[in-house]
Amino acid sequence: MGHFLSKNGKRVKKRRRKVKKNCLLRGPCMLCFIVHNTSSLDEDQFESASKLAERYAALTTTEECAKFLLSPKELAIWEEQGKSLLSSVPTTLIGPSLFRTVSSDYLDMPVCKRKCAGVQTCTPHKLPRSALEGVPDTGLNNDVTEHPVPARTLPASTAECTSVGLQGNMGDCSSLLQCPVSPLGPEDNELLPHDNLRMESEPPNINQLPSSILLKVFAHLTLKERCLSASLVCKYWRDLGLDFQFWKQLDLSGRQQITDDVLMRIASKNRNTIQINVSDCRSISDTGVSSIASQSPGLQKYIAYRCKQLSDISLIAIACHCPFLQKVHVGNQDKLTDESLQQLGEKCPDVLDIHFGQCYKITDEGMMALAQGCPRLQRIYMQENKLVTDKSVKAFAEHCPLLQYVGFMGCSVTSQGVIHLTRLKELTSLDLRHITELNNETVMEVVKRCRNLSSLNLCLNWSINDRCVEFIAKEGHSLKELYLVSCKITDYALIAIGQYSTTIETVDVGWCKEITDKGATQISQTSKSLRYLGLMRCDKVNEDTVERLVQEYPHITFSTVMQDCKRTLERAYQMGWIPNTSTAS
């Protein structure tokens, strides 16, 4: 019965719940304290307690036990609210036979005294599901859970709490004694109220965020920042840095620390790579690239500029193991031959974008095999491939009708090969820089036939004259970019562009010696679409004229040596750069 009167029987820690096996009252109560702590009593107290036990043993009813154990105020509460509660408990459960030593006035015993000053008030909790939790099932009526537990009250002036065995925070006495038993289990009550307050006061930690959010944050970091900075913070961040999504696109360009061993380790732990860039990695070889290819069947983009140590072995390995390859950029590799291009044409029919600039051993044989095997090709760029001739241009024009970007800068291509490009109805960008024997008629025919052409690069072709530019301005209804650096044109070409074209936005006539103030002024005044005018090293254009044009036409960007320097300084100032004004000694 003392268990029903205990205020916080469930708030004690497990180490304070050690009772003898023959005690069915699981929790701290006054009776348990007397029965199991007789060793701490002196002889007089023990003799008095023994007499009280004998008196209690003679009691036979629940009412007599209550009058014997409760104080007058508690007895009044019991008579009003708890009589039915206690009467529903069998006498055999709380009868005198369970106790050996009792005290009738246990509130006056110096059992447990705790100061109440400065302690937080106990927060009220819901009633427990069972006040007899832990008592063996006797098969009797246990309807005590449906009745409220009577609260004990003491005068508000009480200075000390005389509760036995309480291990929690004990706030104000009146509040404490009004507080019912906590419904939390023993394992939950290990966390005391002051521990809760301490946890609430702790600052938030970034690791409390869901891993999906942290992964999005890590996605904004570079590979170097993730591997050499973030991954060294803690094991959790290291595991996040190894997430497969960060290894789908590997940009290893320019990292001389990347070796074949590193590529092999990446390949052994990741099979989800869809793009890899090893440009300027001088410490890798065909072995490392082949290991990536063998473990990345879904590879779609392979970029390896200026890796002169690589040969056909690496590119053939990629062609054999990566059938879904779409982009191959391997510029400036001297060891590549037609054999690798033939393998690409046979094994990778989905290739859309290829770049073989400055691969000097590639010939028409390899290019024709590639054109025949990749009918979906959309972009082809060659640069300074002297063994590539008009045969290659003709093969691409016949077998790749979806081509949108074509570039043969510096190749051994003539007007007879360029004329085949008029078949490409989807052509939007054409790079014909430094083409041997390129004449005006061929250029005009291409512009006339390719109605979707939006960018045309004719730089370094001295055969292009004012008449050709005038025709381009009139017939290029979709043209937006026109590059004429080092062409044989005069102010007439600029005046014609401003007069006839309503779509051209970018015009670059740098290094055209015959361009003067007149041409620059006329195109600026008449063109409604012009947004950029390149006048670099047009020595006959006065800088004062350009300054005036900058003020009058702020929507146009004028490119000269002085104007570019001014823009560079402005960007530097915006980024916080401060010039050093100190004089050197």
C-alpha cells in the first residue's frame, strides 16, 4: 500500500530499485524503507519498530491498515477519494503478513530530507496506466487503473521534502507533492528534467540535417574540396563524400597527382561513372584509362585533351566496354590512329559529339569509318589535321544528316569539299577558319542553302571580300554571329551589315587593316541588332571615336586594347582588388 502513496515511484534509477524478492511492492515506499533498512537503526529504534510491527500484524482489514499507516490529512483524502481504490485491492496483497517492521508516524522520521530552494518545479504528467506495474498477475480484479491516484499535500511553508528514494528533480514542495507519478518507463526516466533542459540549450549541429540535404550542400563543392577538406572533418562526412552521385562525373583535369593506381581504385569502388575528364593528366597511361572503361559500362563522355602519352589502347578499351558513349574529345594526342576511330564506328553507334583536333596521324580512312558507323552524329570538330581532306567532309555530309556543328579549321579541305555541306539542313554552326582555297561563291552557296545557320566563322581567309559579306548580310536570315578576323574587307562590309541584317548580334573584324572610324560609326548607328563589335588591332580606328561610341551606344560592347583593359580593371575593383601605390625602393 505504501507504493500507492509514493509520489515518484517510477522516477528512480534502476540501482535504487533493488528490493528483496519477497517484497511485491516494486518501488520506494516508507514501508519498504523500514523493512529493508533495519540495519541502520539503533537498539531503541529497532525495539520500537518491532512493537509497531507486532501491532500491525494484528490488523485484519484494509480500513485498519489505512488508519494505522496514514496521517490524519492523508486519511481524510483516502476516505473521500481513495477508499474505493484501496478497498478494491485484496487484503491478501497488502495485508499485515507482507511486512515485518512498520512505523505509524513515518512522516516524522528523518528518512530522506532534500532542500527545495532553487530547484525547478516538477512538470505534471499524465497518470500511469497501472499503479501496480510489475506486480505478478494474480488473476484478481485489477481495476485500479481506472481510478485516479490521490495526491498528498503538505503545508506550503514546508521547508524540506520528506519523500523517500526520489532521484529526479524535486521542485517546490507543494508542486512536487501535487504531481502524479510519471507515466514514463524506467529507461525513459533515466533522462531527468535538467538533462532535457541541457539538451534543448545545446546549439544546433549541421549533422542533424537529413543526409539528403547535406548531399545537396556537398554537390556545390569541387572534387578537391570534397576529398581534401570536407571528407577530413569526420567519418560521417567522409561517407557522404563517397556517395555514388559525386563520382558520376569525374573532373580530374590538370591534376598531376592522378596516377593509374588512383584510377584503378576509383574503378574498383564505383561503377556509375558517366563522364570522366583526364585532360592534362600527364601521370596516367592507357592502363589506368582502360581500368575505368572496364568498370564503367555506362560511360557517356570521355575527355582527354593534351594527353600525349595515351594511344589507341585506351580509346579502343573505351569503345569496347562503353557502348553508350556519346561524347569523345581527345584533342592533341599524337599517338591516335585510324584504328581507334574504326572501333568507335563499329562499337559506339550512339556517338553524338567528337573532337579530334591536332591528332596528326588520323586520315580520311578513319574519319570515313566513323561517319558510316555514327549516323546520329551532331558535332564534328577537326583542327590542323593535315591528312583530313575533302573525302572526309563528303562522308560526313552523306552519312550524318543530323550534323549541327561542323569545324575543319586548318585541315586540307577546299571549296570542293565545303560545297557538300549544303546537304546539311540542320546545320547551325560552321567553322571554316584557315581553309585552303576557300572562295566567296562556296561560302555564299552554303549560306543560301543552310537556312538555320546562326554562326559562321571565316577568320584567316584572305579570299573573303566585301561582296561576300554583303551577300551574307542579305541572305543570312538566321545568322547571329559573324567572325571576319584577318579577312580582306573594308568599311563597306560593316556598312552593309548595319544596313541589311536585322539578326546579326556579334561582328568581329579584328586585325582588318582597312577598317576605319567610318565603318565603326556607320554600323553602330544603323544596326538595330548589334551587341558586340570587335575592333582589336584595327589601327585606323581612333580611340577617341571608340570612346564616343561607348557613350552614345551603351548597349554595344566595343572590343579594343584600351576598352578591354578598362573592363578588366573594373572587374578587378568589383572583386576587391586594390592597386599597390607604394613606390619601390
